[in-house]
Amino acid sequence: MAIRRTTIMTSTGVRLIQIDTVVGDRAADTQYRLTTLRQAQPRLFADRALADEAFAAEVRASKLDPTALKLAIAGF
């Protein structure tokens, strides 16, 4: 069993990553991980639509957070 990680979207220090558990040549399980430069902890989603909504909300929040915005501009 292998794990495959694919970055789907990134903006303002927020990343949405698809994590596939691969068995043989098929993805047996798929999750979506949302990470941010803000103090919020990474979150996991089973549903892509919910992950996309959370990504958009976190990007909006990061753009309003001066510290996260400075870190994103600096390339962290």
C-alpha cells in the first residue's frame, strides 16, 4: 500500500492536497488535506466539494490576516 499526494490548489499560503491510498494500481481511499500559514491546524476532508469550500474560506481569512499575508508574500 502506497500513499500518493497531489497538490490541487495553492493560494495565499493555503494548500489543498489530495491524498490517495493506493492499492495495486487503484486509489482505495481519497482524502483532502487543507493546510495554512495561519494558526489553524490542518484539516482533512473526505468530500472534495467541502474541501473546496473550506479552501476558499481559508484563502479569504488568510488575506485578512496580516501575518499570514506577509508570510505568503515572503514565500513560506
